[in-house]
Amino acid sequence: MINNKVRVVIIDSGIDRSKNNLKDNVIEAISIKINSKGYIEKTEESVANNDHGTLVASCIKYIYDNVELIDINILDKNLTTDGRVLLKALEESTKYNPDIIHLSLGTTKFKYWFPLKRIVRKLRKNNIIVISAANNYGLKSYPAYLKGVIGVRGKEVEDLNWHIYEDGFYYAPYKLPKELCYKKNQEKIRGTSIAAAYITGYFCKYVKNGNKNIIF
């Protein structure tokens, strides 16, 4: 029997497995934070601090259902974190042998350009696809703008199956499918985070068909 499961690491705010039938998709979850002493600390659990990570995971599954999700929780309730935590999470991701690492986040701080570039190079050598949302306000952000990363921007379109590659970035819809919204006003959520999740779902389909060596 052919195994069509695609493994995706989601680095975000945690995934609530009780929402949108995600329970069977999330196979492992950890948190990486800065502790009270200022050191990076990993714990073998993940409590969703914000709906963001759950909605991102839901969008990926919406496009490609047969996905295994690794939940790496690095964002607080305000969707912020320390750049060192992001770097640690990317390093930690390799232990799970993923097909794709998904980041609906990034940093505009140039000081992280080189360490992120170094990690991305290592990930690509291991044939791991890295997909990252670009900044919502058009600022240069990393890792989305790095060579070797699938950078994603969004557009306000009604067709949720629409996506395109243009000017070095992939584009997909900004908005959530109505059926994934489990709280009031979630239908109003817009952003490259959602667009990137759609693109990760589509890349899951490419990986399933044996196309991991994608040129971009």
C-alpha cells in the first residue's frame, strides 16, 4: 500500500487539536520558549496561545487532508517571539524528518538574515521544503525573502483554489474558508499567513506525487 502522507512541521502559536478535526493529523507537539532565566527551553507539550496556528493547520488540511503535522509552538498570545527561538525551532525541525517546514511568520530584523540563510541552506541540502509568509505590509522579511525559501504573498480573490507564481513569490487567497471558522469574526481574518497555508497545502500535493526537488 502506498503511503501518501506528507509530513509538515508548523512553527507557530500551537495547534488546538479539538478544532476542525485536527486530532488525527497532529502526531507530535512541543513548545520552545525563553524561560524566566533568559534561556531557550523546550517542553514536550504545546498549549495553543492564539488561534493563529490552529487556523494555519486547518487551511493546510483543507487543501491536502492526508498530512501529518508536527506542532512546534514558539509564539505567545500576541504572536511574538524571540529570534533565537525561531532559529532553535528550525534546527529542531530537522529531527522530525519533514517534507515541508511551514512558517506563517517571519522577522524584519536584518541581524537574523545570515543565521536564517545558513539554516535554510542546511534544510535544502536535506531536501526539506521551507515555505514562509511574507510581511503583510510589504516590508522585506525573513525567511520569506531568502533564496531557497518558498515566499508567499496574498491577494483578495474569491476563488480559494486560485494560486500563482509571479515575481519570485507565490500568491494565494488572503481569507479563510467559511467552514474552518469556529469563532465569531474569524471570517474577517486576512493575511499572508493564510495565503502561505494554502500554498503549503498545494505543495503537499506535489510532494505526494514525488516532486520534492522543486525548482524555484
